[in-house]
Amino acid sequence: MTLHPLLEPGWQLAVLPELILSGGGMLLILFDAFLPRAKSALAPLALIVFIATTWSERLFVQGGTYFGGTYEISPITMIFDLTFLLAGMLALLFARDYLDREGIEGGEFYALLMWGTVGMMMMAKGLDLLLIILGLEILSICIFVLVGYHRRMPVSNEASLKYFLMGAFATGFILYGTALFYGATESTNINTMARWFATTTQTTPLLTIAFVLLMSGFGFKLALAPFHPWAPDVYQGAPTPVAGWLSVAPKAATLIALVRLFNAMGPVLPKVSWMNMVATLAILSMIVGNSVAIVQRDLKRMLAYSGIAHVGYMMIAMLTVREESVAAVAVYTIVYALMNIGAFGVVSLLMKNENDPHTLDDIAGLGFRRKFFGFALALCMFSLSGLPPTAGFISKFFIFKTAIESGHTTVALIGILTSIVSVYYYLRVVYFLYMKEPAEGYEISSAGGVFAVGALTIAVAGILAIGLYPTPLFQAAGNAARALLQQ
Amino acid sequence: MPILSTLIWAPVAAAIVLAFFPNRAQTAIKGWGLFVSTAVFIISLGLLRGWDDGRAGFQFTEDKPWIADWGIHYSLGIDGISVWLVLLTTLLTPIIFLAGWNAIHKHPKEYVIAFLIMETAMIGAFVAIDLILFYIFFELMLLPMYLVIGVWGGARRIYAAIKFFLFTIAGSLLMLLAIIYLGFVAYHQLGEPSFNILDLYGTQLTPRVQALLFFAFSLAFAIKVPLFPLHTWLPDAHVEAPTGGSIILAGVMLKMGTYGFLRFVLPFFPQSSERWATLLITLSVIGIIYGALVAWVQPDMKKLVAYSSVSHLGFCVLGIFAMTQTSIEGSILQMVNHGLSTGALFLLVGVIYERRHTRLLADYGGIGKTMPVYATFFIIAVLSSVGLPGLNGFVGEFLILAGTFKTHPTAAIIAATGVILAAIYLLWLVQKVFFGPITNEENRHIPDIAWNEIAAMIPLVVLMVWIGVHPTTFLRKMEPSVQHLMTQIGAEPGGKMMVAQGGSQAHRRIGSQDRPTTVCEPMSPCASEPRSGGAQ
């Protein structure tokens, strides 16, 4: 019953999560179009689609490659799929109350979230640079629209346009780099490229240019310094739950694609100075992100700069692609999803409207008034700054441990020193929450229903559970990384 | 549940339960805090009942894999070095609840929760024998203390809280890197990952690596102690913290630094410790004198006590790096003493601040007439802090100085002037506040110390006298462990300490066995009688 030589048997199951999400998104749009009054049913339906997708991931106990060796299902793709789904679900739950408050709820919002997730899944599973780019583009288009989703707000539109123009440019870099890689290695398939790199002993200027172009493009998507200046503006303008999602999920997808690429280049990397380039990007990101975040008064901009720094930490682990380092990246992205989307989520819930900047003064004294939200935000801040007993500590510890074992002690030292700086601005949020009196005439935001509380409970429980007992997650990530690198 | 785990987890479990108390039930909230912490103290007394006096190693040990892939275990154990510090922690926590019964009006629930979490962290740090576990508890105690200073503190509380946090975290994050590196080196030598300190003790390090790691660890602990010139956060934190926060900070948290030197720095890096001992001794002697001189000129009572802490903890570090059995035992005892006497002083300063809302010496005078009971307690605490023979402070300082004199006589002589200075500034304080005519009319009718404050002071005074009169009770338990520590650092190749101390292992053991009689009963012969292997 083979339809086409490239369609191996079982391919339907292989893309089942993607199919459910794509179809679910379309149904949601239709649902909203035909039953415009039943908006309150949209979020539960979307949640059901996400849960169904998560369940469908279970069907794959053993992996394989599909579509002519371009699509891989393996433990590592499963872990990243689950990260994307987790990020999507958290964003969805936070968005529900937020959209309701702003009066802009619509089926297409959830649909775009799902399709963006499909794009990321393709990036994580793609074994071919072209497929990765395809996934990236699906994701990017969804992001353009989601960032500008708050149509009546000029900042939102501005952010969308900014991201669109610069994102298009970055995609151009990636495409051009891919073309040059194809010219040099005669393939865009990562496994074929790996075989080519295994036989080569030296690099050509062509390859170096290709690498630089790719790193610039991916660096943009990751918001690595010096490709970061879009991030604060876009996060500030985007609807807050979207900003949280945007700061986590696309980065995770880009990182797994980079892991594959670096792994393919493995034999060449020690001989060339490419990794010094990556290390420079990591160091710059940690320094720029952490030091500029100090002077931010707007919470969303502060979290944007902190995100730049966090990608810097993740890049430390990427400097040597080993089993531990891949596992460290996988763990870090999951933890980062919990704490960063959680932090953005609370910000979206505590603010009374979206038009004004989200300044620190707005959360003054809220810690004792809205106790659970205050506690959750404080916990996210402690976790982001890497203090025990939170998941943030464990994952940062993993990164630094990997770095030292790979011999990158200097980079790890810079990472530690910049974390000391970061403690200051994360703690300042706690200071405003608990140690300041609320401003005169402050009114508490009306948002924050059962969905938001549920999402925050997931985030808080996850941060504490991983922080206190990380072993199961570490083992899963370790096994997945081993499987990835043994190919 | 094993005793150490109970001690660690009972407070935090009680804090979780407390989170569900209604906010208005203030008496129930405070009562719960007092009840739980008292229960924890009573449980912790069980450590003494089951104590094996002859054992040098860890007792009451527990071990469960936690992050097994990395060799990180939930390993607990307690020995003669940590046992008194744990008991000090469990004793001081109910005392702050008792003393602060009427003092805390703002968010009492969160206040009690913060202190219970702190108790968990402090006990955990003292009994963890896995380096990562220690680190986690070591950092965990920062967060509640940050909130305690920042939420319940004085006028400049924010500045003080952030300064406290940043100073401490800067040191401890560098130590984290050093811990990871140490674990990495040990992994290669052991063949399997482990962060258990017993495994790590034997790690062979090249001199350069050892020096780097030594400085990373020492920086973290020196900030915590705090050692001159890293002490600047301490006066701010103490002055701004509420009374309970000051008591815990001075009583227990600062001891994390000195404990860290004893437990980790000396045995992990014996050669570096020996090589840089002079530096640390110099800094601690400067701290002793400098802290005393600055305390002398303070117009604020709390600041005066805070600077006296800098001075007194200088003695502890001095005793540690003098590296003789006497001085180290003195140092551990002095940690406990300082917790008792400075804790009592902070408590008493808090009592009067509650009544008069000023801590300036100039606002007082002659209140010994209006508050006789209060004055009595205050003077006992001051005399204990000064080092009056018969009270605890004398024994600790005497042991430290006697031990230090053998290896670093100059340092001992200079440090001894610190004792004189302490007498000057503390008695000066007493004279100004309590004696003479009543200069300020407002002081004529201050209510005397209340029942709950008396109840909080009594155990402290009892212990001050007990340690002062019969220190053997306390020294006996720590002796085998300190001996063991001396073996660890003395037996290393190239260790000059053995020669400098003029004794082999056998000598030292003989010397220390008859030590209790030498030290405790007759005070004078100790100085003239060289103890550990005086034959050379």
C-alpha cells in the first residue's frame, strides 16, 4: 500500500502529533466562525487538543526515520515535543484569562499557537536543513501574527512589524548559509553532511562563511547578542502570554536544530575556531543580557534581557556536543519553559491593562495582597537566578558541570560572575513584591481565573519538583541524548 | 524517621501547615511556631543521649541516593564539630519566637514561616556531608533572611537586605564553581562520581588548583564570617534586621563561615591552608582590633554589638588557622559562646528598642534604676561577651589564645589586646546606659523586662554559666572529632604543622587526653603548661 517510495509504512503515526495539532487548529477556527458566542468553549477545546497531542506522543516507543531519511522520531525529539507542548499549554492557559480581560479572544489565537508548535516539532525532528527551515518558517509566520494579535494597540503592531522585517532577514541568512553548505558538502541532509565531515580534514573559506551565515540567522532566532536588539521591543509589544511563549519555545526548537548541526560537524569542530565564535556569542549574551537587564524598569523588557542571558548559559553547554551537554540543554529548556512562561504569566495577570508599560512599580506590595501570584512570581525569580532549591539551580548546575567537564572553565567562570549580577535584578522584583507599599489608588487586575491559577500551579509544582528530585528528568534526558549521539 | 532528617524537615513541614492558618489567628500562628521549634529542640537533645563520646567520625548517619548519576547523595551525619552548632540552632529558634511574641505586628504568619524555613536550612547545612547538599542548604538560608531583613527591618532595610544578599551570593557562587571542579577532579581519581565529603577528603590536587579552590572556598566563608575587609555588609544587616533576624544572623548564620573553614577548607586543602594561614590570621587579628575600635565609637547600641561580632568572630578564625587542637576546640566553643552572648545582647537591645524606639546611647542613662531585672540580664550578657572568668566567653577566648600562642605568638599577643578593648567598649556601654543619674525624663517609667523575654533569657544565662564553670561537658564531645581533623591536616605530606606543633600523633593524643583537667579546673596552670607534646 505504499503510495510513494518516500512514504515508509507507519508514517501516519509518525506525524500524528502534528496532524492532531494542525487539524485541531483548523477546527477551532471553524468553531469560532460558526459559534461566535461560544468563546468560553475555545480555551477548553484547545486544551483538549494539546492534551490529545501529548497523549499521542506515547504511541511512539521506538523511533526511526521517515520520509526518505528526513524526519526522525527518537527519544530526544519526544522530549523536545513535550517541551513545546508544555510551553504551548502554559501559554494557552495564561492567554485565556488575559484575552478575556482584553476582549480579544478568538479561535485563531489558539490555532496559531498550535501551528507554531507544529513548526517547532518539524524543526526538532527535521534531519534536513531544508525541512528545518520549513519548520522555522511555519513557526515564524505564526509568531508574526501572534505578536501583533492585539490589533488595536500600536505597540503590538509595531512589534509584529519589527519581528517580521528582521525575522525575514534572518531567514535569508539561514537560507543562504544552507545553500553554501550544500555547495560545499553536496547535501542538505544532516546525516549525509555528517558523513562528509567525517572524511574531511580541513575547512574551506566557503564552509566558514556558510557557518557564519547560519549562526547569524540562528543567533537571531535565539536572541543571542549581538543579534538580540529585537527581543526587548518585540516582547514589550507582544501580548504578555505570547511573549512568554516566544521567549522559550522557538529558542528550544532552534537549539535542538543546532545540536544536530554541531553534532554533524563534530569531527571538524576541534580543528577550526568556529566554536570560539560560538563561545564569544555566549559570553557576549551573558554579559549584555545581565548587565542591561539591571537598568530596565519595565518587567517585560527586563525578562527579555534575562532571556538573552539565559540563552548564553545554554550555549555554554553547546560548546562541546557530548551526551551530558545535550541532556543539559534539554533539561534547561524544560525548566526555562516553566519559570519564564510562569514569570510572564504572572506579569500578564498582575497588570491592570496592556497599554501602559509594565513597570516594577505596578507590582509594588502585591506579594501580600495576591499571595499565590506573588509567591509564584518570587519563586520564578529565584529559579531564574539559579538559587536552590528550585529547578533553576539544578539546571544551571548541570550546565556549569558540563562546561567544566568539557574544559570550558573560563566560560563557566564568566557565567558564574554574570549570574551574580543577575541576582540583583531578579531580587529587585521580589523586593517590589514584598517590601514596597502599593502605589496610591492602585486597583488589582481582574484577570486570574481558574485557567491562570492552574497554569501557575503547574509551573510552581514543576519548578519545585524538578528542583527537589531531578533524577527522573535527568535520566530521560540522558537516555535521549545518548540515542541522539549514537547515530 | 531518623533523628537528623526529623530535625531538618519538621520545621519546613510545620511551615507548610502554617501557610493554611487564617491570617487573623495571630496567637495560634505564634504559638504554633513556638511549639514546633520547642519540639525540635527537645528532639535535638536526643542527639546527646545517643552520642558516642569516643567516636571521631560522623554519627547518626543517613545516606540515600538523590541524584545518583552524578554521585549526589542525601547524606547526613553529625560529629563533634557540628553537634553544638546544631543544638545552638535548635535552641535559638524557639527563643526568637518567645522574645518576639509581642514585637511582630506586621505579617506574623510569614515571619514565622521564614524563620522555620531558616531553621531547616541551618540545621541542614550543619549536618550535610554531601557537598552539594550542603551548598543547597547554605544558599537556602539566604532567601528567608533576605525577606526577614527586607520586610520586617528598619528604615534602610532594603539597602541592607540587598547588600547582605549580594555579598553572600557572590562568594557562594564562586564556591559552587569550585565545588563542581573539585567533584570533577575527584571523579577522575575515584573512578565514580561522588560529592560525599569523606570521599573528597583524599583528593589529590596540584598546588595551583589547590590554591585556586582554597581561595574560592575561603572567599565564600570569609564573607559569611565576616572577615575583615569583607565585613561591611554585617553592620548594615544587623542594624536593619528585626531582633529575631539579628539573633539568628549573629547566633547561627555567621557560624556557617567558621564551620565551613573547619569542615571543608582545612581538610580539603591542607597545604594551601597552611601556606596561607598567615594571611588569614593577619586578617582575623586586624578584624579583632578594628572591630573593637569601631565598636568603641558607635553611638548606636545595635551597631556596637554588630561590630563586636566582627571582633569576636575574628577570634574564631584565628583559632582555626592557628591549627592547634586547643585553639580549634576553643574556636568551636567560642562559636557557641558568641551565639549565646551576642544573641542575648541583640535580644536585650531589641527589648529596650521596643519600649523606647531608640537605640542611641545618648538617649539613655541610669535606667538601671527603672529596669533592674533588665539591667541584671544585660550585665550578665555583657560580662559573658567580655570574657569574665566563670562565664563562657573566657573559656573560649582563653583556649584560642593559648593554642595560638604556640604557633603564632605575635598574633596571640595582639589579639589579646582585643579582649581588653572588648572590656572597655562593652563596660562603657553598660556604664552609659545603666548607671549614673537618669538624664532623660522619658526613661523614668520604662516597663521592665516582660515574662516572655525573661523566659527567653534564662536558658541563655544558664548555658553561659554552665560553659563557664564546666566546659568539659562541651569539650568532651568535640575532642575526638577535632583530633581526627588534626590528623587529616597534619598527616599530609609536607605538612610543617606537625613539626611546628612539636608533636607526633601519639604525643598529641596523650596530651589531649589529660587536657580537660588542665583546662577547666585551675585556670592558671594552663598557660604555663605546654600541652600537645611539649617535650620538643
